[in-house]
Amino acid sequence: MNHTFKHGFSLPVRWEYIASTGNASEGAVNLMYGPGSAGMSITLTPTFQYGGFFARGDLAYVHVGDITPGLAFGQGGTLKNQPRAVAEIGFMFGNNIVEKKP
């Protein structure tokens, strides 16, 4: 989902969920935080764009369930929640930059 404001600002939001099946005793493959684990995240990406220049942040909250101890978050791999943040700036090159007409 995305909401665009005036003056080059926008606020995309996304929700994601992923799960795996099986368990360690069956020899299931570990694809995430242990066999049979699941993860959910919600992410906000406030963005500013002016011509080809952009600046954006990525703010997320992640929650996992049915983990194998040692394979989740934190030093011991036992934490089930984690906030995440990243910032980036850049410039887009190419013919996809067009002037908006009033």
C-alpha cells in the first residue's frame, strides 16, 4: 500500500508473512528460523524524491514463531522480535525521470 503526499513525499507500507512446514525430527530442511518456523513483518518506507534524487528510510518490526533456539534473533538466537531500520540516499539515472505538469 502506498500513499503519496505533495512535494515528493510518499509513505509505502507493506505486511509480509512466511512459514515453513516440517520439524527437525523428520529431517525437514531449515529455510528460516528452524524447521516449521514462521515470520511476520510490517515495514514503513518514508520516501522523498526530487527529480532523480531520492532519500528514504526503511523501518520494520519482525516477529517470528516456532523457532529453533539459536536460530532466531539476539546473541543467543532466542529472541522472537526485532526492530530494523536502514536509510539510503541516491540518484536514479535514465529516461524514467519526467517533469510533472501542473
